[in-house]
Amino acid sequence: MSRALDARTAPPTPVTLEDAQSVGAFLASSRSAETRRSYASAMRTFTAWCRVRGYRSSPTGPDVVASYIAHRAELVAHSTISRDVAAISAAHLDKGLGDPTARHGVRQALRSAGRTLGTAPSRRATPLTTVLMRQVIGAMDDLETATGKRDRAILLLGLAAALRRRELAALTTNDIARHDDDLLLRIRRSKADQTGRGDLIGIPLGAHPETCPVLALEAWLETSSRKLGEGSPVFSRIYNHSRIADTALSDRSISRIIQTRAAAASIKGKEYTHIAGVDQTWVSGHSLRAGHATSAAEAGVDAMTISRTTRHRRLDSLARYVRPAGAFEDSTAGKIGL
């Protein structure tokens, strides 16, 4: 046998601790911070379950994972179990271990959980539609204050551009440009765009001054002494209802603002439960995005057009908002001569 055919693979060259740490930090950014938090929480629950039963959580085997799926099927929704399995898979692959979730028995257990529990979501954010937004803005009695102007701009810009709470929190004045009387909004990165390709959204001047997102944003920028292009956060904290800070609002603060303003307008979201076909609905940071999709669908806009603003990569994700509004238009029940 020739030496070429018998050659062994050269052993890996060791790297310094500093370089190894740099690689680890770099690879950690392959997932969003929210995904990392979610996976960490899932692994803590899985590890605690394994400890009680005397199983190893890492590395673990497919039988243990399948048993865990059966256990969780008695407690949580299918979507949570899917998240758990993804977290276990990621924890093993990140350590260079074999993936115990890739075995047929585990996948079969996950499908069984889906058949037993159903894969439809049990909870959903209440869409803050255009009609409900008018109710929210009408209930605001502090529109002349800095807090009122900021919150109105958050609500109306978020609804107009179908923004997630993290996208609102991440906006800077470099992301917005004027185009005649309208605005151009750049979303640098999003849940569906982890690599930062970016999306551009047009925000036209509204038909009603009290709910116009362009006028609302301009009023807030003037009050906060911010100028487009200077790079400062668009939405920031306010101390004592008057002192405007340079610190950007967190995504959780955005969510609390949406919930507080909706509650002040007596919008709880529970009345939407039977329409959505879920066990629970509530106003959340996702309600503005859901409200845009629902309002556009109710206005007769087709799904492809809506997706260009909502930036849904898959139309089946958008269908939960479009389908109820288009149920009669799409139905052939009235065309079969009954």
C-alpha cells in the first residue's frame, strides 16, 4: 500500500486560550440573545428532570429525550416541546457531541406529541387593529407631554410598519429618512433576517392627523431634540415625565407601553379569543405587528402585498391574520347553488 493511501490525518493544531475564547464568543452570536435565553431555560428544566431520575443530561441518549417528550406532553404545549428538543440538540452539537434528537424514536415521539396535543398555538397576541388604535389614541390624556408624544409615536409607527418590539427598540435616527412628505424606514436586522440583509419600508402620510405615524414621529423628534441622521436612539427613556434620556428603551419597555396604553383604553384582548380559535389572547409587544396584518387583510389587501411590509418569509405564518378576514372572499360556499 502506498504511503499516500496510508497517510494519517495530521493532528489538530492547538490554539491559545484567548483565540479559543474569541471563537466561542463569535459562534455564540449565531443565535439571537432571545434564542440563547430560551434554550438556556429549556436546558435548566431538562437537566433538573434528568437529575431527579438519575439520567445524564449531557451527553444523553435518544431514549432519555423520548421519555422527556412524553413527560412534557402532560404539562406544556407542542410548541414548547419542540423548543425543548431544539435546545437539547443545540447543546449537544455545540459541544461536538452526537445529536440524540436526530434518532427516529425521538422524532416519532415528537410527532406523537403533536397528534395528542395539536400543533395549533394555544396563545396568541391580540391584534391592535386600526379601529382599536383609534380607541387607544383617543384614551390618551397626555398627548401634550413628552411621554404621551413618545408613546403615540411608538404605537403608530409600530402599527404602520408592522414592527416587532425589538425592531422598535433598535431603531436609530440613521434608520429613518424623509421622502417628500413620507418616511423611509430601514430595518437593519430582524427575527427573520439574522444576517442583517435589511429591509426598507415606506411610511406614507396618514389620512387622519391624530393617527398619522409621520406626524406623530415628527412631534416626538422635535420634543426630544433629535435629528434624523445623527445616530441616536429614536425612542428613549423619560425620567420624571420630563427629562429625556439618551438611553434607548428596551424591547420589554416597548411591550409594557403597548400593554399599558391598551389597558387604559379598556382593551384586554380576551374578546378576540373565540375568533382566533385559541385558549388565550392578550395584548403584547407583538400586537402592533398582528394589528397591521389583520387590518390590511380586512381592507382586502392580498397576502403577497401584506408580506412585503410585514416581511413574512412564509405565507403560512401570515395566514393566521389573513385567513379570518378573507374567509368569505375565498369561500366557494355561496357559488354552488345552495
